[in-house]
Amino acid sequence: MIEFLKIAGANIIVLDLNDKRLEFCRKRMGVCHVIQADGKGGELKELDRITDGALPADVFDATGNVHSMSNAFQYVGHAGRLVFVGIVTADVSFSDPLFHAREMTLYASRNAMPEDFDRIIELIEKGQLDTQPWITHRTGFDSLIEDFPSFTKPETGVIKAIVEVG
């Protein structure tokens, strides 16, 4: 998401619970504004400060976490858009009065079309999309079964893991 937002020229703000992921966004992805969620509303105050009270027009939640997705509604500015990129198997709930008062639009994105992959490949080939910062872990095909469980744990710092074949 960050790479595509950078290509679009967006002013990016990343909010997360995990300080290591925020550090990754700041240092490796070049995001200027990162906010650590505290669960007490501090993140909303910081977001309000960064946006001069306007809140973002577009909010993307790529967590696949039901709590994050439910909380994301409060971060969207008036007439803004909330896009769920991550998918979750639980029910997402939100305050309907908040949703209507801000006149926001909710979108969901799950599958890409072949032309999307063509665009991604073209951006990589032209050097406009750098995948190297995302690749934080590598394993060989023979070690995949042993290494895979660690790739699912946030504390290992995995962003993207590559399986090297051959």
C-alpha cells in the first residue's frame, strides 16, 4: 500500500500498534508521519494534529484485524473514503451515526485483475516500484516447513518473506 500511495503522491500517515513496524515504515519506506496507537485515543489526537483537524480523506486498513478495521471509521475525514484491503473472517462493526455524520464511503478490495499485475510488473521494470524494502526474510525451499511458523509472528519483524527455489 505504501509504495502505491507514494507513486500516487499521497501524504502518508501510518498508524500501528507495533513500534517495529512503525520504525520499518519510517526508516525503510520513507514515511514521514507514523503514529503508535495507544488504545486511549492518543492516536486520534496525533492524527488530528498532523492533519490540522481535517482528518484524512482516504484511509486504508490493510491489517486484516477486526479491531483495527472497526476503529478505522473514526480516522476518516468528512466525505472521506475508508478502504478495507485486509480481509477478516469476523464481523466488522461500526457506529452508524459516525458513518453517516461524516458522510463517508466504504470500499473493499480483495482480488487483483490481470491488468493490475501487468501494471505492477511494468512499475518494477521501470524502477518506479522498489520491492527490496519489503523483503525482510528469506528461506530456501528445503527450509520452508521449518521456517514458515516464524513468518506468521509479528515479533520476528517479518514484512515479506521470500522462498528461494533452485
